[in-house]
Amino acid sequence: MYSVEKGFKLNCWGLISRQNKLHWATTNQRITAAFVGQQLDSLSLSIHRLTVVVLDNARVHRAASIQQMRPLWEARGLYLFFLPTYSPHLNIAETLWRHLKGGWLKPEDYATADDLGYALNRCLANVGKRLIINFNQFNAN
């Protein structure tokens, strides 16, 4: 049996492709529009071809600050596409979170903030390498 440290929170924001390529960041702060904007800006500087990011309609994704950056990101080749409301089944990132919470992370990983941070980063770093999600049902033929 293990004891659990109380009162810590770790938030993760991520984008995943059908080929299991992952861009993620973790924080112990809230995920804000500024945080999302920083992540998208960083991504826009690292891409080498046209890239479409599919987002749900979370308030932080639709924020004015995000919308204001879209022309710059589009000039860099990064486009945002918003899913219809109430359609988590279309968001492949939800499958990633389900795998993380439903099996990749073990109960003992939640014992301390450090344990959780380490386990989460270990899992996310292994996506596409040792941890593979089969997105075949999402591929259109």
C-alpha cells in the first residue's frame, strides 16, 4: 500500500497525429489561452510543411488572443480547424487521454506530484515508440 500526496494537480495539453506524433506540455497551473497560444506559437515555428491542428471548442481554444494569432500562424503554415460542438468522438486526442488515464498511468503513479509528473512525461515521451495508439478507424479511405 502507498500513501497519496494530497492537493497537487498536473495539467497536460497535447496534440497527436494519426501517426502517433505528439506535441505536449505539462503545467501545474491552469491551462489558459496564453498557455495554448505559447504552445501553438512554438509549434508554428517548428513545422516544415502545411499543418492543420484540430481543436475542440474549449473556451481557451476560441479565445480572442488565439484568434488574433491565426494570421501569423497561417503565414507559417499552421492552420486551426475547430470540431463541431459536442463531438469528442471526433477528437483523437481524447483517445490519447483515455489511454493515459485508463492504463498507461498506474495508481501508484499518483502517489506524489513528482511521481505523476515523471510517469506522465515518461508515457508521453514513449507515444509513437513503445506506446502506440491504433487510429485506423479514423482514417478515411
